[in-house]
Amino acid sequence: MAELKDKVQNALDEARILILGAHILLGFQFRSFLETGFESLSLSSQLIKLLALGMILLAVALLIAPTAYHRIVERGADTTEIHSYTTRVMLFALLPLALALGLDIYVAAAKIGGTTVGALAGVFAGVAALFCWYGLEVAPRGGRLPGRKEKGELEIDERKPEGEMQSEEGSAIKDKIRHVLTEAKMVLPGVQALLGFQLIAVLMENFDKLPALSKYIHLASLMLVGLSIVLLMTPAAYHRIVEKGEETEHFHRFASRLMVAALVPLALGICGDVYVVVLKVLNSTLIAVVASVVTLAIFYEMWFGLTVYRRIQRDNEKPKTGNPGLFGASQ
């Protein structure tokens, strides 16, 4: 069992992961109403944008609530009540965030491809977010018993709290979880800022002058960045619903896999907009394609090529005591 102070700290860290991004998206939401392209939207799309703003405002109100509760009610003390309160608030806050994501993507996609394209894109985004933040957690909670080790999980020393157990690399599980949450805080705000820009770009005057192909590539990039955000936010929901805030090797591996998986669509989304920008500046499809492919190659080499090579190289230098997986657990 993790110590209460560690569970409270993790809950606050996960709330911070969500609130940083929610603030960024809120700023872009307010700005969208002042863009020239907002006037060209249909009345229904304008009302949907207003509804999306309301959803994000609700999410912000919920995510900031634990701070006020901790200061006023608990006077800064680590208690079971503040941990439970933060957990409940986060679960409620994810719902309006998922709805806002789907609504915003609907508006952007409808402006590019019409109502049908917008509806398909918005429903896909909303359902994907709801599945990852709520649906994905149902099966593990029903089928995974507390304290039961899965295949490949480290043996548990019953004399130690699980959070203090050490992996084969010598790091305590609670420290590894703290690190993965910190890394999520490093990546997520910037990705959400990028999504905000992509949503705003659709309402800019010059966007309407782009070729149709560039508009659809931008839409695809927007969807990919949105998927990356959903994946990056999933560990926070999983930790609250499945693990109940406990520090386990299972959660560390799950969060690590989601963090790495989120980088795949993120790189593709960035490179799609690289194509759009280079094409607009140089008016050369060939150069735009080359620029986007080179950018993608650099990202994937730095994020996956070099890292996997070094991991394999390091594993080969170790004594043959097992076959460690990509995220540290024995297979």
C-alpha cells in the first residue's frame, strides 16, 4: 500500500496534468470567438463552440476545486478525504473535457469537409476520449484482483510497502511513477497548446485560401494531435479508477506504454502541418513532402530509433538473467 502522502501527491500531480492543458484550451476557446473566421461559421457551429466553451469552463472549475478544498477544509494536511475528493473531481472533469474535444473537432472538420465529415470526426474524437478515459478502465478493474501479480511483474516483498519495492534497475516504484507523471506534465501542455493552435487556424482568414488537400491534411494532423492528447491523459484516469491511487509496477508499465504510444501520432500530426506551412511558403509540393518526411524521420529517430538502440545495447551488456521488456519488466 502506498503511503497517504504519496497518494495525495500523485492525485494532485495528475490533477495538475489535466488543469495545465485545460487552461491552455480555455484561452484558445475565448480567442476563437474573436477570429475573423468565426463569423463565417453557421449558427449551429457557433452555438456548438459556445457549448464547448461551457464544457471547458466546467472542467476548469472542477479541476481547481481540490486546491481550494485542500487549503480551506484540510488546511494543507494529507488526509484520506482530500485524496478521495480529488479522485472524484478528476473523474467528473474528464467527461466535459471529452465532450469539448469532440465538439471542437466537429466545428473544425465541418468547416473543412461539411456537416457529415464534421459529425464523423467529432463523434470519433469524443468516443475515443470516453473509451480511453472511462471504458478502457472497466475491464482491468473487473478482471485484475488487487495485489495479484501479472505475468512478468516483479516478485513482491511482503515486508515492504509496494511503493518502496525496487525494480531491476534499482529505482523504487513510487519514484518511477513520480517520474512518469512528471514527464506527462512536460509533454501534455505543449501538445494541448498545439491542438489549440490547430483549432484556431481553421478560423483564420488565410486558412480559407489554402488548397483543399492542405485543409484535409491539417484536419488529419488535428485528429492525430487530439489522439496524442487522449493517450497522454489516459494514465491519470487509469490510476484513479483502476489502481485507486496505489503505486504499482502494473500502472508504471501501463503509463510508460501510453506515454511512448502518444509520441507516434504526435510526430505525424506535427509533420502534417509542416507540409501545409512549407507548401504555402514555397508553393512546391515536392519540397513540402520532403520537409515533412525529413521532420518525421528526425522525430522518430530521436524518440524511437536512438532510444531503442541504446536499450538493446544496454540489455546486451547485462548478465543474462532474463529478457527485460521495453519498459523494464521481465517478460
